[in-house]
Amino acid sequence: MKALPWIGLLLGIGLAHAAGLAPQAANPLAIVSQDGIALRAQARHSAASQAVLWQGDILEVRGHRLDYLEVYDHRIERAGFVRANRVRIVSMQPDDAPALLAIVRFLRDMPGREALGIAYTAAYLKAAPGNSIDAEPFDALGVMAARLAARASTNRRKSLAQALSGQLEVVADYGVAIRSIDRDGRVRLCYDGEAFRRVMALDATALQKATAALALTDPACVDPNLPPVQRAAFDSWRADLLGRVPREGLPRYVQNRLHMRAASVWSAIAFERTRSGGPAQQAASRAIDELAAVDTHALVDGDRDDYDDAATRVGASRWAAEPQVEAGRGLHIVTAAGRPGETCIKLLDRKHGAKTPLLQRCTYGAVWTASARANADGTALALAVQPMTSWRELWLFHVVGKQWVIDVLPPADDDPHLGYIEFAGWVPGDRLLLAAREARVNGRFVHRFEILDMTTLAATRQADKPSSLSLFYRYQDAVWKSQTVSLRE
């Protein structure tokens, strides 16, 4: 719909005004302060409603009749009357800029008032001289736009759906772009982040840059349908963005959030580099270091799930940080290229070479050969295979009767998106395997240690701490204990 020339794209208002390109409106302007306000045909309550207005709508005031204002809404191209106490007259002269900014500061962290706050930000950017505009209004705009998108995504109350829809239409008219992402059949609304990009480009405070970087790298707003090459480039951009945020002077909980986000991003980069045949050890080590830098005693409410999320992602790709080791002469594996993108795994022993393997299986996942662990009897071998960025399986090669078979143990029975299961040791003399498992199941994190029966692949015992299982305590693998992230606090 047609809008006033000075509304245009919100982010261009301040610069346009500074250049003298934003003409002053001939009539006063008013901002609608509440949701669901009727635009009536006459200045009385019983008059027909022409349209419904939402907070943040900006109106041109053309007259005053009784306790109503005669207005024109350029967004919907309708004239009518609104109650005077439902709107706020705003002046956009340079002298009024400090007062407008004070209102923006008040509304920035007020849930439910995002559209109103964005309208006042637009008013401030129009009123303020261009050389006085710093990162603060763009920080506020980004925070409010991102919060509005999140509220619209998670709202389940029908009574609020119409109001949120109206607010989204209002902010769209200011040039605030909200995009939708389809993930597993559910739609998530995300702010496109233009204001946050402005913050990163300006001389902003460390906290403002941290807020912007965390918003721009939010994994919930990453398109899951990005092609691999584009996803790798995007993750590299995210890592660079996080690395540009100064850490000095930031609250400890904000530093934690940056470390957790960086750990997740670098773990994804490690996997992507492995899949493309590039060097991944440095990226994986960086992910582990970022996770280790998190002060778990300074995690605020709501950050524990993010910490578990980051740890699980790092755990899935952690083998990329380990150097390749030469296979022994006993039971071991070798890999060879299969079809394009495939890796073929061959199980060998002293009597069976690469031409006559005991067993062979090909996969499009990343095969972590350094993870291969055979038991003392030479009747079983555990191997980590990672088919997706944040999902690592345990492949168990073992003898059933007189035949070698492969059983694939996933981190969870469903929701194959975030999780890993890893070998943690062999129990001598029994067909038992120690394993550690972390996964997000139905929105909740599962973190446990198990004793698995190789015959049934079922957990005979499990606990949330390895010390609670006597067999786990006695037979856990020393290499696993020194490398795993599952033993964190």
C-alpha cells in the first residue's frame, strides 16, 4: 500500500532527513498507542467502523471534533475518526529527538509494545540530526523486531493472533522485514536483521555488538534448506561475526552466550570441512575451546538448554579435533572412496585384508576412523559415524553366531536433528558395551550413561552419572574419558 514519502524504508529515514530529503508533513502526526482501535466514519462511538488500527500505526491529523481526531491513515488509505486518548501526537522537530529517544529506551524491553516502539524509533530517526544518530536506535529496533517475530511464532492464543498479525503489517510498512522459515512442518518467523547489521557497522558498545551478533547468528533462524555450499559460507560468516565482538567489559552471562554460540558454529564448520575434504582439526579444536570457556556457574535462567545444545553439537563433531592414528594389526577398519560423496568402510583383521574384508558398508556420513575401538577378543568394534551436522551415530561391528553384522545405534529413536551416542568402554568377558548418550527428544535434553547388551542393543542399566554405575566406573575407556564433552559439569 502507498505510504507517506518520509516513511519509506525505516532504516533510511535518518540519513534522508540529514540530507534534507525528508519533507515535513503539513499536518500533525499521531501514533496509535493501543491495539484494535476503530477508525470510525463519524466522531461518535455508534458510527460505523471503517477499519481496525493497531499500535504503531501512524496517522495524519486533519482536525479535532469533540473527543475525536479526524485522521488519515496512509498505510490503508482510509480517512476517519479515532478517540483522541487512543493516540499520541508526536512532533518530529530536532529539539524533540531526545524525548522520542527516551520513549524508545522505555519501550525497548517492554514485551507486547514492539510495534509501538518501532514507530517511535522511526519518529526519532526522522527528528534527529543525521550526525547525532548512533547505534542505540538501531539496537532498539533490532531487539523489538526480533522479539515481535518470536512472539508471533510462539503465540498459541487466538485472542492475540489478530493483534500480532496487525502489528506485523504495521512494522512491515516501516520497512521492517520479517521472513518465515519452514522447519519440520512448523513455521518460524524471523527478523531479517538489517538493524543489527547497522549496529555491527557502527561504533557501538560491546554489549550492543554482542546483542546484534547473537541475533544475527541465531540457529533458530537459519534456513534448514540452504544448499551445503551456501550453508558453509553462512557459517563462516557467522563465525567471523562472533569473532568481531569485543569481550572485555561484557557481563559474564553475555560472554557465556557468545562462547556457546561460537562453539555451535565452529562445530558445524568442522563437520562441513570434513565433508568437503578440507582441514577440520582447527575448527573442531576451536569449538571445544569455546565450550570449555563457558562459566557454568554464571549460566542464567534459560541458558542451560542453550549450553546443552552447544555441548551436544560440539560432542557430535569432536572427533574432527583428533589426529588420525595408524590402524593396528588386529581388528580394525580402513576406508576407501565409493560413489561420489560416499565413504566405504572395510572391517579387517590379521587374516582378512582389504581385498577380502570381513564386512563392508558405505555411507554418505563422516566416518571418524580415529574413533574405532575393538574389544580384546577381536569380536566387536565400535565406530563413530556422523551423517548430519549435529547427529552422530555409533556403528557396532560384531559377531552374531559365526557372521559379522553391523548394527547402527542412533542417539534417539526419533527427531534426528540433535544428538550423539559414543563408545565409552568394553566390559571384559561379557557382551557388554559402555556408551554415553546426549540428544534432544521432544524438546528436552536426554543426557545419560548406559551399559548396553550387544545381543539385544538394549540398555541393561543407565544413570545420569557414570559414578552411579559400578561397571562404568571400572571399565570406562581412558581415551574416551580424556576427550569426551559428556563429563562436563
